[in-house]
Amino acid sequence: MTDALLQGWTSDHRRRAGREIVKFNHRLAETGLFTDEALARLIDEHPRSELTVCTMAENPPPDQVWIAGEGRDLSGAELVHAAKTGKLWVSPRSAMTKNPRYKAVFDRLMGEFAKATGISVLSADAAVLLSGPKMGIFFHVDPAETMLWHIRGTKTIYVYPPKEEHVTERALEAILLKETLSDLPYHPDMEKTVEAVALVPGEAAFWPMHSPHRVVNGDDLNVSISIEFSSPRSMLTNGVFYTNGRLRRSLGLKPTSRGTPAVLSPAYWAAAKAMRILAPIKTNVERSHERQFDVDLSAPGCVAWRPGYGPRAVASKAA
Ligand SMILES: [Fe+2]
């Protein structure tokens, strides 16, 4: 046992990291930053405009998108209590980089991760996630490299191979071109190739870039940090997808990003960078979600629906 936050990392982990799903251990809980009291303080210190609050059905189906709400007049302690007892997801976005106490730990963590994996981390950000019993996250893909470090409670991440059957090149291009958010078309057949990764406190998982995934919590409060970072690999790969997305749309070409020889990736990255500067695209997607409820400790699931909204909306696919 060392003082390192990252634990149980072996040469086998290093060989598989980035290529397969790897699970490892960590000591984030020992920092004291993730107790109820510390989380309440974090939420109180965090700008409310950068706090995601949402709800969903229990054990949410893979294709059910969450519903946004607000916890405007509640203290951090009240929001922690609501996350623990209600049907809620509460997340101070970028807390690990914006709050100095958390950033000190995050910088250490990413330094250890980069050293252990041999991956150059170019930039990184992370949210703190608090989510209640049986909450989850729908089927989606993240454009950056992602991993989850789990601190309290139990959860299962369902990870799908980053193949055309699960996430098409066109869908990845649309996310990178900001035509859509990160949700993807889902089909039950995809469960044939899923890998279920169960996480208990002190465990973390890192999966290959562009692997679609979804999450379902156990019967307890979950506290995790969700990390996204860019690496030379993600920068070059996304440059290929971005450039091909633009070519497909503007010139009607039918390029294949996954078949692009690695040696050409830097040229694609340079092209993508130039296009972003010289010919920026208009974003079509509505990135702000309509707030449909307020957190209320006395309401069922701590969710008080605003006029015109209600539980029936949770039972059917939300916008
Ligand atoms: Fe994700």
C-alpha cells in the first residue's frame, strides 16, 4: 500500500488500458472530500447555474432520457439529502477542476493515471455525481476519453463495443459536429455484446474511447466522479471523424473514419482544426434542457412537477 490514489495497477492493466475495459482501485474516499458534509459544502460553494439536477424512472430503460429540474432554494445539505432519498441525479459540473480543494486531488489523480497508463493527458475535466437508488444514465457515447471513479454505493455500467453496429460513424460525426447531444439510437439486440461492469466503493473503470454505455445504480446513494480527458489518440481520432463528417455533409462523400490509416490521422486533425476556425458550423442542437420540476423534500421522490409536467412524462421517452 502506498500513498497513491491509484491502487492495484499492474503491467497487465497498462497493456490493456485504452484497448479493453479495465477495472482498478483507488483511495479517493480517504481524501474526506466525498462525505455527506463535504459534498454539501461543495454544492454550496459551486455556482448553481453549473449544477445539473435531473430525474428519471427507476431502473431507467436504456433509451429513456433524463428530465431536467432545479434545486434553487435548497442548501447543499438539503440537496445531498434529496439525492440520497429521492429520485434524483445531482451533479456539480466540472467540480473537480473548478473547486480548488477538489482540483488539488484531481491533478494528483490524473498525474498518477497518466504515469500508470503511459497516456499523455492533454486536458481533463470531471464532474462529481450524486445519484439516488435505482437512478441511472441512458445509452450514450462521449466524444472524449472517459472513465468513472466510484466512491460510494453500488452501480453497474453496461459498456458496448465501439463498433458500427452500436455507434455509427455518422452518429459520432453528428455528436462531434454538435448536431446532436450524446444520446444514440438503441436496440435490444445490442445486449448480446454488452459487458456489465459492477462497481463498488473504491473501484474505477476505464473503457475504450467511443464505447457506448449506460449506467444503473443499486439500492443506495451513489457518489462517483465522471472524468473526461483528451489524449493525442482522442485528438487525432476525433479529427478524422470531424473532417469526414464535414466532407460527408458538404461534398456528399462517403468516407470511412474507422478505416483511416493511422499515418494520415495528423493530416485529418490539422484539417479539422482549420475547418473549425475557417468555417465554423452553426450548432443545431438545443443544449439547454427545459426545467420541468423543482426539488422539494416533501414531494414524492423529492420531485415537485411544475405546471404542465408530471410523472407520466417519466414513463414515456422524454424530449
Ligand atoms: Fe458517459
